[in-house]
Amino acid sequence: MENKRSFKSNDKYKLSIICESKCFKGKTFAQISPLLIEKYKKERREALLENGRTRKSSTINRELGILSKIFSLAIKYGITHSNPCRDIPWLPENNKRVRYLLDEEEPKLFAILSGRRKHLRSLVTVAIGTGNEARRSIEFAIGEKLISSVM
């Protein structure tokens, strides 16, 4: 976490936030059900942050991951018998970002496209020349290979 550029503090991932939630406060492991965890997700999604925004799905999913780990450890040490987190779906995350290759990165990229990676050189050249996303270029290359193998 500390290596992340945007990292300021780990306050938003503290266990106390999960434990002090209205949904879980005063509850035992046996009393926490998948329905209660769904209520927790809703509570966290709807609560406003200091900047007036709502939490991102990824933040809520990290909290669910912590909760799930707590239950896994409780099972391991014989405190409880099941993990209700396994029965609920995580929120979909929209964490894709558009990344462009910088001019100074291009020579570095082509420098590593040698030896066992030499076969990727022409694919990368086409992708850079057309501005394709890597995924689309790979799909195109695979499609071309399938077409040529059929003919």
C-alpha cells in the first residue's frame, strides 16, 4: 500500500471502520449473515465522503476482502463454521484507465522485443502505428492466425 503514488494513509482500510458499522456492531460471527453483509455494502456505497462523493466499488471490495479474511481466520481457529462473504457477489469495478505510450518509452519497448519476444515486434509496430489498444491488436493477431490456419 505504501508504494502506491496516491497512498496517503490506510485509515479507510482500518478494521475499526468495518467493526463499528451499524450492520456489524455488537454482532457475533454467528449473527453475521450474507444479508447483513449486503446491507453493509449498501451502507458503505451510500455514505458520503468528506468531499461529497460516494465510495468507489474497489474500496468496498477491499473492505469485503478484509471481512472475508477475518472469517477465514475465524474458521481456521475454530471460532465459526462458515464465511458468509463467500455467498455474496463483489461489486463490479470500473478501474480501467487509458494509457498512452510516451515517446521516450518506445525505444525501451523495442529494446526488450528481441530474443524470445522477437515475434511480438511486428505486432507492437502495427499497434503503435494504428493507435490500437493492446487487447484489440492481440485479438486481431489471433484472428489473423486462425484465418491463415484454416486456409
